[in-house]
Amino acid sequence: MKLYLAVAVLVLAFVAYTAAEAQEDTIEQRFTKFGEQMTEMGRSLAEKAKTSFEGFQSSDIAVSSKNWFQEQLESIKAKFEEITQ
């Protein structure tokens, strides 16, 4: 009687193991899911970088630096025109 009980328990354990194994993703599904996660991470990273770059462009330091460089360029152009005339 104990042997039948042990065999029944082993069969139930085997069925539970194969059912759990069947629920796991295949290698192809895992690669597909990984690819989708990487694509989503790339999109998220690109969006964050774009937002950060736009924020930097409108910051006081960036605006004042841009204006300073433009003034210096205009000054150099004016001096160059004076020299060539």
C-alpha cells in the first residue's frame, strides 16, 4: 500500500513539474521579450536624452554662452571687414 502511495505522489509531482515547465517561455519567446524590453529601454532613454537636451538649451548658461559666442563672432567679422577695406 505504501508503494502505491509513493508512486502516486511521484506521478503527481511529475505532472506538476511538467505543467510548470510547460508554462515557461521558450528560448525564442525569451529573446523576443528581451528584444522588446531593449527597444522600450532605448525609446525611454532617447526621450529622456531629448528632454534633457531641450532643458539644457533653454538654460541660462546655454543662452548666455550662445549670445557671448555670437557677439564675439560679430566682433571678429567687423574687424575682418575693417582690415579688408
